[in-house]
Amino acid sequence: MHVFTMPASRWDETNPDKLAILHLIQKHASGVDQLKEKKKYYEGKHKILAEDRENKLVCNHAKDISDTASAYFIGNPVVYKSKEDITLLTDALEAAGADEADGDNGLDLSVYGRAYEYIYTKADETDLSVRNLAPENTFVVYDDTIEQNELFAVYYYAREDSTDRIPITYVATVLTRNYKYVLNIQKIESPQALIEPPEPHYKGEVPVIEYLNNKLGIGDFELQIPLIDAYNALMSDRVTDKEQFIDAILVLYGTLLSDDDEEDAEDSNLAKAQKRLKKKKLIEMPGENAKAEYLTRTFDEAGVEILKKAIEQDIHKFSHIPCMTDENFGGNVSGVALEFKLLGMENITKIKTRYYKKGLRKRVRIFCNHLQASKVITVQPNLVTMVFTRAMPKNLLEISQYVANLWGKVSAKTLLAQVPFVDNVEEELKAVEEENQKALERQQELFGLTANNPPPEDAAEEQDE
């Protein structure tokens, strides 16, 4: 993955250099073909479709790997927690579409190895919105220090002009720490005047977040593309061999199917003999030395099946994404056994989570700054933590057993937090206390253990009379 950098001394957010931005766009555009190739593999447009073959089968392991990895990583919404009340922050994130953006970001991370997110304010509105940006058109530029501080982000596209009268023009949205520019940059090697006015965005930071899948920005199936191509070729050749076996040639020894050699004539004796053989499945042999057999190409079906399984296992082995349809994967297994089977996917998901949290902290800072500026609501972003929940099956019986075994030894709050279907532990504790109190009151009434209160004064006077 290429990291775009430039010296901070050469960057002025009040006067962006169009020529420098043009060079950055051209460098990014030179690597777009690689990004598009990954997207094609996810969409099922594999290399084999461009080859000269009788059969072209696409077994889309790329999509299976990305869908499984992204769903396991970000299939459940991220939960934001803090010691202080952050209800307004979580409401703002939900209204902005943060959960939908997280889902799109998770898929982009798996396919491209990177993802981009834009936080902006809609026209005539004051609330923030969050949207996913395509990696083919987006990049972030950092300074050349060891901290790699963000300078600006660019989202661009090429404006088409079929007349060819003017050079190619890029429409680039440049987002700095304080301003937003929409620049028209021509593809010419000469300085260009800045005529577009800046628009303040009041976010306090560059409002584009770059997420990485890992340190090198490698997608989940990117390194397995040669294995995927080999699997497609093997399955395509396998179908071709089957077709050739069905279309085998009939060889006759010591006889002829017909005395007529006119093969092209429909009413010839040979054509009639062929139709009769196809219909009755019977042929007469004139003598002892005459015989008939099919000329077929033999192939090792068992060996092909072994090779197929070996390639498929390598695809899942090296991508660390298990095959969920494998008969040895499911079944009645314990939680520990299931976690062990998912260990490889869990390890790469931890790496995803570590890099994604870095981006989420920036998202929270931007939203906290917006709440402070627009509604004078103070939320400490450094106190907000992000909780990721894996989208994996739970063994509820096993969970209930260890919760029961630890009851009284570990706090009820901690144990209830382990139960998957308990969303709010505090409310669940209150509900349990209320139920226990009601049960105690019913028990006291049943055994006559209620308090012996004196009768009302009116009732006492009636007894005296």
C-alpha cells in the first residue's frame, strides 16, 4: 500500500497547490487498476473468463471470504460506552448512519485492504452524516514526519468531455483541517490559479477517516488470488473432461455402420443407420472379428478430487477464513472447540479491530467537537470506549452453566454481561431485584409473615361500641 506524503512546509490549507494535488491524483490513479482487479474478483469477474476455454467456471471464493470476514468483524453494531452519560453522542452517531457506514467500511477493508469515511453536514442541516467513500477515488495525504500527521484528503473523479477540445479535468474535493475546496484541476504541467473559494467545515480535523485492514493494507483474499485461479481452472477442465467423456467416438472394427459414405445427405443410408442406432441402442456385428467400442480419454477422477480439496483447503488455510459448510466444522461442539476452529479468523479480526478503533476515536472526536460547537454539550472523547461483538454462534447451555457455577463468587453485573441476549446489564439487574422483591412479598403473604399492623382508628371505635 502506498502512503501519500508531502512536507508540511509545502502545504498551505488557505492556498492549496493545484499542481501538487494533480501529481498526487496521478500517482493514486496509477494504482487504481489493482483496486479494481480486487473488486472484480469479489464480483465474480475472474481471470478465467478471459481465457480461451470450452468451459469457464467461476467458483467465487473471494466473495465468500470477504462476506464471512466482514460479517464476523463488524456484523454486529459497534457499542460505545463511557463512565459519563453519552446518550446524545450515541443518538447523533445513530442518526448519522454510523452503523451502515461501518458495514460498508468492513467490506471495503476485506476487499481493498483499506476503507474511507466522510463526515459532513448536509445542506440546510446542522446534524452530521457519515458516508463511505470508494477507495478508487479517495486518498489521504500525510506529512513526512514520523508521526505522519494528516494534512488533507482528496476525493476526485475525471470529468469526461467527448469533444476532446480541452484537457482532462479532475473535479477534486479537497478537505483540510478547517476548509473544504471543490477544485477543477486540468491535466496540464503548469501552475493553475486557485479561483474556487474555501468553505469552512468546522470539524476541527480532516473530516475523512482512513481505515486499514492491517499494517500493509492487504485485503483478505488478495494473496489467495492465484489459488482461486487454479481452483477455477481445475473445475473448468473437470467439466470439459466430463463432456468429452459423454461425447465419446464410436469405433467399429471389421464392419461398417452403413455402406453409404455420403455423410452430408440426410436421407443417406449412413444417416438412417445413425438415427436407428441412437433410437434402438443396438448394432449388429457380422462376424467374430468385428467389434465396437468407444474411444475415450481416461482421467484420474480420484486424483482430481484430491487436488480440488487440497487447493480449497489452502485457500481457507492461508486466508484464515474457515469454510463454514465443511462437514468437520459444524456439529455439536463445545465453545472452546468452536473458538479453536475460529482461532485464525479471530487473530486477523483482532488486527482489524486494533486499526479500526484508531479511526473510530477520530470519528468520536469529530462528533464531540460538533456537539460542543452546535449544542454546547460537553462529552469527553477520551473516556469513550468502543466495544466490538463477534458475530459467531453462542453455546447458551455452556454459558448458563459457567454463569451458575460462578454465581456468588463473581459479581452479578459481570456475569450478566457474559449472557449474549442481555443488552443492558443495569436494567437487567433492576428487573431481577424487582422480581426477587415481589417473590419475597408473595412468600410472606403465603405463610402469614406479613407485618402485624394495628387496625384503623375507625375500626377500633366500632369495636368499642
